[in-house]
Amino acid sequence: DVVVDLSDQSTNKLNSLSSCLQQIKAKFSEKASPRSSTKFTSSSLKASGSDSDISRHVSKIPVTLLPVGESGGRQHDRLLRLVQTLQSMATKTNRQLIDVTPNDRISDLWNSLESVLQQLKCFLADGGDETDTKEDGDDSNSSLGLESSTTRSQTALMSVLNRLLPVIEAFFLVHTSDLLVQKAKTSSKISSPIRKADDSAETEAPPSSASPLAASAGGVQDVANSLAASPGYRYRVTEEYMRNNISLFEDAGSSSNDDRVAFASSSSASLSTLPIALRKSVSLSKAPSMKKILSSAGLSKGQRLLSFVTAHKGVLNLLIKAKPGLLETSLAGLIRITQLRPFIMFDNKRKYFFTQLKRVNSATNSSRRSLHLQIRRNQVFEDAFNQLRARTPDEMKGRLQVNFYGEEGVDAGGLTREWYLILSREIFNPNYALFTAAVDGATFQPNPLSMINTNHLDYFKFVGRVIGKAICDGQLMDAHFTRSFYKHVLGMPVDFSDIEATEPEYGKILKQILITPLEHLMMDLTFSAEIQKFGRTEVMDLIPDGRNIAVTDENKAEYVRLVAHHRMTTAIRSQIDSFLTGFYDIVPPELISIFSPAELELLICGLPDVNVEELQSNTEYHQYKPTDPVIVWFWEVVKAFNREERASFLQFVTGTSKVPLGGFANLQGMRGNQRFSIHRAYGDPGLLPSAHTCFNQLDLPQYTSREQLREKLVTAISEGAEGFGFA
């Protein structure tokens, strides 16, 4: 009864605030006159949920109009303290918070909270024109989904949000605390009989209960399911890892950062015309997994949490930016639940990551000494390898001091930066045969034939350590890897669509296998793969006795998954494992897993300096002209992006954030030198833009307004950058 009473008080205060916001919004809209013909409307922003547009307009409304006094305060604080007390009592008595909280009787409170946040969003969105943007090249810490606002406007906004924060915290405690506690207990039980990550486990894959010999009858699915045992598996069955990587839904554990709920509806529509076999395999559409999740019974609390975070990610990011400690307390579910963390902006993740990393390193820091390296400039890789290979992981975390033979320079940071830069180039030196370039010539993946170098696995471990240490030291490296390799580092599953970035021609063959009856292709396939080793052809079974199991139209989707897994994982598994061993010596896997592949690249390489004017001058157009309104709007929008948004855009259209040496005139693609091109996308004008990274190609629908183009483009590069389709 006390909970319900306090809930009613907070609900009444929230309803009063909502009414006040509506009145002020209506009054301000009557007085405000548009300053330009291009203007976002509250309805369009409400439909798109674009929080970057919202904070862009915060400064347009007079601060005095923000109803700080109507936002509540003591009522919300008392409610939060009560919920925290109930949570503590439930934990001590080994019960769940939901058992002692009348959630059905306080549902009106959550409805009122969402209404207020939605009204606040629309209120802040109105009253300004979209053309008021930051100066080009502004090195802000903002990201897609939320741009930084001025100090004055942010102060006004935070005055309101700080008063609403206790209700938001109570919402998260009610909707996440039981899951976090339950999963923590489960992970403790599951991980206890398994050897720790630092134990030398010869076999990384977990035992499979299914017999692959049943594949001929359709049991290949069981084999595909066992592929969840990706490289580095033993690091991801530790209690710490499982406690910090929790799935919101029972059957979505393997989805990890791939689930972008906000993008599900758009991507499912764009793939509805694909053949069924291809639809089931293309990772761009997350709709199948989300549909299963949202239709499952008994998950209403999880659905509400997911919906809340999706709709109000901008407000949540503002709060986290102002109070980073929230990710360790009441809002911990945002970072620990894999389906929620994609909605946290990169800068907030990065701050959390370094805070936790510093805490972990401080706990294990006994008396670390500095690492003194004496390097010959013509032997940078070998000297560094020989001097660091015998160091323990704890010693590797010491402060680095570099001196070059024959030079009098004293390392105050500059020599270390230079050493990292030179070493990042030597890593990809073809003489070491460690990595091979993808078709774009800008990204790299492990060389399956690296064993030609007798020390190749030791080298991979060394490279993993160096990149991990660069991250810990805040140093940047010019080391751009393929998306599938980043996935391995993050513990995310790879699928055949990732091949498009590295082997586009082979990817097209796989597509033909999926969409065309095998009898028409005249292909006699078995569950095996041919591999070339120094001029010799060997046959490798994808499943036991696979060379004697025929591929049929019924099981060909599983064949494609298995053969793709072989090319991207099995063929280079020892190299990946050695790299991860070194990398995880320095960076805990449970911490690095909070990032997406695109974010991991930015963490390693930093934000590029993208010259949009140069890109525009080196762009080709197909079915468009440079003077077409859509093209004019497009470049206006891209030029208004901040550095992080430009990096994300570059990743979206080329597959990497790396700016080519010599500028965009030297942009490489599948056909060699291949400039950025914009093609007209025919069909529904409401579709999102799509990209073909192997060709540096953007398919742009003919949108009807500049604001629509910006909304769709931002959505595509922020939500759609997590998967590949086929050209």
C-alpha cells in the first residue's frame, strides 16, 4: 500500500508536468515563427525518434519556459528510496523484487513517465530550424543518436531531468534488478565446473549434445548451433564475463550486440522481397529474432524495458553523460544487458570502459615498473617482439618508455606514439605473412597460410598484446581489421554475409546457392570444403564424414553457414586464438564486449579527419545529377555531421573509418581504385539508404524533403551498420 500511495503521488506530479509541457509547447508554437523553410515538426520527430534532432533544438526554447518547478522532487525521491529498500529486502530473503512490488498496480506510473518524456522530447524539438548546426570539424564528444547541446540549454534540460531521474531509476530497478541478480547466480553455477580462462584448455569448444551424423536427415541445424563456440570461447564462460553479458530474453543470448530493435521494422520491410532461404541467412534483418522475442509469452516486462530504452535513448544518454556512475548503479542494466547496450552512445561507453579498466588495473597493480624498450628503427617489430614476449600480463601494463638506438630523444610521450605508429604498419608487413588485405586494400584479416612463418602464433599473441596495450594507454594505431575479425574479438557470431566484405565474389556464389535450386546450378556439393596449401588441394569435412553427405535444397542454408564459418573462423582459428590470448592478457573480454565492431575500430584507430568537400569532389552519380535536390540535401546533411558521425558514415559506405592515403581520389574497392558513388534507389521512397561496401556505393532513395533524408540517413548509419546484405 505504501508503494502504491507513493506511486500515485509521483504519477499525479508527472501528469501535472505533462499537462504543463503541453500548454507551454502550444503557447510557444503560436508565438514562434519559422526562421527558414526547412523545419522539423514535432510529429515527424515523434515518428522518427531522432534524439540528435531533439537536443539540436533545445537552445531554441527560452530557458524560462522549462517547467522545472512542476517536475516534482521529493515525491520521486521517496519512491526511489522505497524501491531500493524493497530490493535490498528481496535480496536478503532470496526473493525477487517483483514478488514484493505490486507492479500491476503501479503501471500507471510508468505510463505517465513515458508520456512526460515524450512530451519533453517534442517540447524540446520545436521552435528552431534544422540548419543551425555546429561548425565543421568540431571535435565534440557526441555521437549518433545524441548531439551535444549548449551549456545553457543542457543546464535547463538537466534541471528537469534531474528531478525526473529518481522515477527513471525506479523504473530500471523494477525492470532489471531481478534479471541481473538471477543471471549472476546462474553464471556462478554454470561457470564453476569449467576451468578458468587462464588454465590451458586444449579444446575450446563446449561438448555438443547433438550427433552430426544425423545431418543427412536435417540434423545439420544442430551442428550449426554448436558454432556458438567461437574462438576465445573459454574466456566467455567465466563468471565475470557471464555476469556482465546478460541476455534480456532466454533465447537471444547469441544475438549480443547485433540486435538493433529500432532498426528491425525498417530492415524487415526492405528484405521482404528476398527469397526465403536468403532472408533466413542475411544478418541485416534482425526482424526474425525480434519477432520471436516480441511474440514470446511472459516477457512483457522485458518488452517494456526494450521499448522504453529505444524511445528515450537520447534522454538516457544525457543523464549518463552528466552522471557516468549511473551505469554502475541503477542503470547498470543498460551496459550489462546485451540488447540494451547498442543504445548507449560511444562516448558514454568509452568513459565507462576506461573507468572500469583503470579500476581493474589498480586492483592488480602491485609495484609495476616501467617498460624500457631499446628499438632499432630498421628492426622495430623484431626488437619489440623479443623484448616484450617474455613479459607477464601484469608487467605489460606498466608505463612504456621507448628509445631509438643512436638518437638522443627522451621519451615524454612522443617517442611512444611514434613507436605505436611504426609498429602498426609493420604488423601488416607482407614479409611476416601474418595478415592479408581484404578487397578494399584498407582492412586486414589473419592469413590462413601464416604458418610459413615458424613463429606466427607467437607473433599473433604479441600483436594482440600490443593492440590491447595501445587501447589501455590511450594510444591510437593505424590498424584496421575486417568486420568479421572485430566480431571475433568481441565474441560475436559471424555469418556468411560477413564474407561480402572480404570475398565478394565468393559471397555472390553463396547467394546463388541460396536463391537458386541446386539442379539448375548443376552443382554437386557435399558438406566439405577444399583448401589450398602451398599448391596442394586438401578436402576438409565441415561435419563428420561431410564429404559423403550431399547438400540439398533443404539443407543448403546450413551448408552456407558452415562453409562461411570455415572460411572466416576454422581456417584461421589458431591465429585468432593466439591473438585473443594476447589481447585478453591486457583487456578483459567482459569489458571490451560492450562495444560494436564499428566502435571497436574507433577505439583502436580513433576518429578520422573526414574531409567532406574532398569526398564530394570525388563522387560519381548514377541516375542522379549533382544539382538534384536530393543530392544537394545529402551533402548539406553530411557536412553538418560532427566528427563521430562522419566516421560512422564512412564506415557505413566503405566498411572502414580509414581515410585512404592520398585522399578519397585513391579510395579502393573490389575493382581496384573505385570512387564513392551514389545510385538512385527505386521503389518505396520510405526505405532506408543502403550501402555496398565492396563498391563504395550508396543507394539513396529519392526523398521528398531534407529532414526526411537526414532522418533516414542517421537511422541507417547508426542502426544499420551492424550487418551486411548482398549487392
